[in-house]
Amino acid sequence: METTTDGGKKRPTFLTVLCILTWIGCGIGLIGSVMTYFVAQTAGAMMGVAEGITEPAGTDMSGIPGMENAMASANAMVKNAALILLVGVIGGLLCLVGSIQMWKLKKTGFYIYAVGEIIPPVVSMVLVGMGEFGAFGIIGLIFPIVFIVLYGLNLKHMS
């Protein structure tokens, strides 16, 4: 089944479904970027307690294996929260613009979309580090790569 676009071309149903899923994902991603910023701000306030400013008795976690790496990653996340938010929002908007272009069967939308999908997780991994959270960063690339491949399968329908 295919859908006709404004230009009279036929858009495959598979591409239509991908675009709709992308729009839902863009909304969730934009909300997630904003939430991550506020979580980082809250974590920064809490880490002030954990770093000894007003450390309550019994909270020394230095003996826990891997805690130093986790704290270093958390500190990097707090310090770079605004930049991560900015890159996340820009990436989400690029994905939205790219998917709208692909909805109109324009091939340039694919490249815009791909940049919008890949840049945010890569920037986050560079700024926060791979440390204890490296596996989550790699998992965070699975959906973008799958969607890029699926959109790539539809390039033959775009001009």
C-alpha cells in the first residue's frame, strides 16, 4: 500500500510508518533532553552533599568498586548538562526536519536525519566519557542505527 504525496509520487507505507514513529520519537527525545538537564542539575546539588560539603555520617562510598569512575562521569554530566541539552534539542529538531523531508520523498532529509540521530549520543559519550556508563551509550546508538538503516532502505523511493 502506498500513499500519494503532494507531488503525485507514491510514498511507501513502510516509509510513512517510519516517519510517524520518528515524529513520536522526536517528541520523546526532546522531552528526555530537557528532563536530563534537570536531573543533572538535581544530581549536582546532591553531589555537593556527597563530596563532603555537608556529608552525613555513613555516606562514604569511596570503598565501593568503580565508584570513582561513576562519580567522574556524574561530575562530567553535571558540568556539561547545558551543552548536552543544546545538542539533544538540536539533534531532535534535525531529526524532525529530516523526517518531514523524507515524508515529502526528498533524499536530503535522510542525511539531515542521520546527523540528528548520531551527533547527540556521540557528543554525550565524548563529554561524559565511556567509563561506567559506556554500555548505555552504545545501547543508545542501537535505535538510531536501526532507523538509519531502515530509512536507507527507502532511499530508492526518494529523489
